[in-house]
Amino acid sequence: MTDDATSGTFPTLAPELIGAWAERRLVRAAGPELPRLTAVFCDILWTAQQYIPAESGSICLAGLSGADDALVYVGAFGKGAESIVGARLPVSTGITGRVFREERALLRNGVRQDSDFYSGLDAVTDYTTETLLAVPVAIEGETVGVIGLFNRLGHDGFRDEDLKLLEVLSGYASNSLLNLSDAFHHREIARRDDLTGLRNDRFFHQQLRVELERREEEGCDLSLLFLDLDRFKAIVDTHGHLVGSQVIAEVGQLIARVITDPRATLARYGGDEFVAILPGLGATEAVVAAEAIRNAIAATVFLDDSGEDGRPALHLHGVFSASIGVASYRDCSFPSGPPADWRVRQRDFIEVADQAMYRAKALGRDQVFLGSGS
């Protein structure tokens, strides 16, 4: 890009940073919708660049670095934009940090006389900031970032009408992010099991297809766990379906605590059955993961607390267990190369894990069995 803010060039953006922020703030927005999200930030900077001509500008967001005590620059235009994107600014620092903390816009002509002015980014980019205009960006009343413009072109400094216009653009950004947040939230609801919070079986099948295709392209291994609870019917017969549902919910939460790999897809398959897609894991690693789940179930006291509906604590321990089947794609002896029909390959892979689970039950339950696919 050029240094000319009025040339119409697109801002420098970091989609990976925007996606990482969205993962924390907008309920897993990264993925297919990331281009839409990135476009919002691009439109804001481009529009600000056109209607409030300035040498440079930026957008920074809070909460991206794992905590809310820093702002991270996700987009910028002008001199040194490439150096600014990715930079981290403590919220306690600079005029930008003050805008974020106080949640109000600031216009500063002659910024170097302001005691809050921070010159660290100027040093990085070999830039000299003289005038500054910054407004907060909020979602549902919560400030999540700051839009800033620097060194107004065509005038001695920024004007009140510039501030009002940038606040309008900030409002547009807020509404766009809120709309995307709502869309992401509803999408997540449609992909999750109501009882456990894990993925539902529909999403599981869709994601397994994605992982199978990726495995064929990249050559990495891929494993699948198929879990069924042993003697679960006895719990329902003794305590009723509501207790059974609570047990299922706690098992789902336990699986999520044990399998923390962000690449994994954990799902409730139906009833008292669960599945886990483990990208990058071979047979040995997948068996270790399955054993960790099995041992955790065996060691856990379920319904250890009374329920909000007045149900007393039941302290269920050792009354049920888990039989788990494991399938490693590499060990399944599938023909090399992409299949003619991915649905058949997907069905066959699930079948290996499913049959391995039944084999674990036949051997006495409370076991992990590795299927061969032969």
C-alpha cells in the first residue's frame, strides 16, 4: 500500500487477529463468516479514510491477547500500517487507552501537549503524530475497541464535525458487529446439543466430512472415538429420566474437560452415546485419550450436588462405566486416494469405531478397544 491516505488503497488488516478476537467475543465467529467480519473493519477504515481525510488510521480491539488489559491493533492504513498491525497497547497507556477506559471520544489537536500521549508507536513506524481523533467501538453497551485517525489532511486539525462523523461510523461498526454476533450465536445454538453443550450429531457428520477431506489432502492421521455408557438403563429405571438426563449432561461436561485439544470435535451422538473426532492423532494417542475419558468416568461422583429443581444429591459412583471404540484412519486400510463417494467412506469409518465399541462391551464393558477396519 502507499502512504497516501486519499489514494483509495485498502487498509492493512490481520484476519487471523480479527478471527482470534471473534472466537472469544462473538461465539466462534472465525470460519466461513470471517470474510464478512473482516469486511466490517475494512469498510470502517476505508470510509473514514474517504470522508475524514487523514494521513493514517487504525482499529484496535480489547480481549484478543487472552486478557482485557490490552488493545491489539487489527487494522490500519497510512505510513507504517504493516508495523502497527499486531502491536499491543496496554489499556492504561496513551490517549487511545484513555478513550477505551473512559468510553468516550477524544479530539486532540497538538497531541504532544497532552500528558496521556504515547509516542511508542510513532517510534516503531518513524511517524510524527500531531493531531488525533479517537472514538470507542461498543457492542451492546460494552466497549470492545477504538477507532483512531491521525494527522488530518486539508485542515489545521480535526473538527467537531469530524468527531461526529467518526462516531456515526463507530455506531455502524457496533451495529454490524452486533448483527454478526447474533447470527453467530444462533448458528452455534443450531450446532449444539441442548443437554450437554457438545456438538450435535448433525454437526458431527458435517465436520467429519471436512476432517476426512483434510486428511486426504494433508496426509495426517485422524482418529475417531465412539463411546457408549454401560448400565445406563439401570439408572433411568431406578431414578427416572430426569436424573438420567442430568447424568448425560455431566458426562458431556466431563468429556469436554478431558479432551481440550481445540482441533477436536466432541459431540453427543444420541441417547447415551458420544463421539469425538481427533484430527492429527494416531491410534496410540487416540487410545490414550479414550482411556483418559474412561478413567475419568470411573473416578467421578455424578450428581454430587442437589439440583436446582430440589432433587437431592445422589452421589452416583461406580454404577455405570464407559465402553469406547477407537478407529484410526491410517489403520483402517482404506484404498489410497479420495473415494468416489465420501458418504460411503464416512459411513465405513464410523462403522469401524462403532464396532470397536461393541467389541469393548463384549469383552466385559468398561474398556477401550481399537478397531482395525479389516
